[in-house]
Amino acid sequence: MYTRTEEITLVTLILILGIIIFAHFAGVNQNKSPDLFKQSPDFFRLNINRADWAELDLLPGIGPTWAKKIVRHRRSHGPFKNINDLKAVGLPDRTIKKLAGHVKF
């Protein structure tokens, strides 16, 4: 038979091995971002026509300068109707693509 210490060590090793196997087959991988974060659910999307510049600053690819330009443009030209309206502010196409899943109108 095994001593108490050997039994505890064996059980611990089996548990660790089980966790590693589970993590492998569950798809836990630090190099991949889960699909969950690729697009925000609608209730977490920022309304671009109501947000102030500090809120807009939190969006991907938007810093304080772009955020203030968006607010300024919105005040002088009215609300944005869709994502492509942001081209009028001067945002690059790649930034507009980044915003698509994070904003609503």
C-alpha cells in the first residue's frame, strides 16, 4: 500500500493532469481571442449620437482628438445616420471598420 503522503501526491497529480486535459479540449488558448469579444452586444454598443467625447475616446481606434472632432461635427451637421457618415469627420476606413461592432445610431 501507499503512505498517506503518497496518496495525496498521486491524487494531486491526477487532478492537475485532468485540469490540463480539460483546458486543452475546452479550447483554452491564450493566443486566440474568443468570438465573444469580436462584437459588442447591442445593449453595450455606444450610441454615437448621444455620447460625449470622453465616452467616444474609449472606442477602439478613437483617441481624444478624433472623439472631439466627432462631437464637433455632430453639433454642426446633426446626428450620424450610419457608420459611413463618419467618413465626413475624416476617419480612416480601417478605423470605421473597427467601430462597426461597437457603435449604434
